[in-house]
Amino acid sequence: MDNHVRIAELQQYIKDGIGIDKNNILFEFEDKDGQTKLEVITINPNHKQSFLYHTEEGKDKIEALEKMLDYVKKTRLQKNSYTIQWSLKGEEKLHTSYFRAANVMEALKKFYHGREMATVNVFSVVLNPIA
């Protein structure tokens, strides 16, 4: 199979598995030291902020995407769900964001990815009950 076709196919499977509007999911690749790093970023259209969904590495884009797809398939079963309530500094509007993570620190790492800590106020981080 053509590599571009396989990459597009894997990205589509990942988007389908995440379960949000496909237009609000970004794939960022970075080649470093012979490895390909993949970050999947989600965008919340309500408050126009982006958050890290997950990071994977592989020998190339296809391997990184295959690992990400495996993560997407397993995450709903193996990760806890957290709710973070926050606001941008200087604004009064309270926002709520949801994350799948192994623990509170991982949830906060995903929340703060790509932003300065001083730009947001976090009011609460809550482990959601198991449904």
C-alpha cells in the first residue's frame, strides 16, 4: 500500500476512535534522532483552545500512527476520566475540559501542553466516577 494512503487511513481510524468532530483533531509530526514523534492535538471549538490528546513515537509516521491507534482503542478502557475547570487569566468565563489520563499529573500535563502556566487559572481537577 502507498505510504500516503496508509497514513491517511490510520489518521481517519484515529479520528473515528477519539469520537469528537474530525475537524478538531490535529496530527503533529516531528523527526528527532531517527525517531518520529507524533502528538495528537484536540481543539475545543467552544473556547478556541487546544489540548494534547496523546504522544507516541515510532521509527516512522506509520509506526507512530499505529501506536496511536492502539492507544485510542485501549484508552477508554484503561484510563481514568478527569474534569478540569479553568479560566484564562483576565477573563471571568469558567471553562470545563475533559481528559483521559492515568493520574492527575498526566491530566494536567495534557492540559498545560503548549501553554504557559501563568496564562490560565485552574480551579479544580476532579476524577470522574466510573460509569
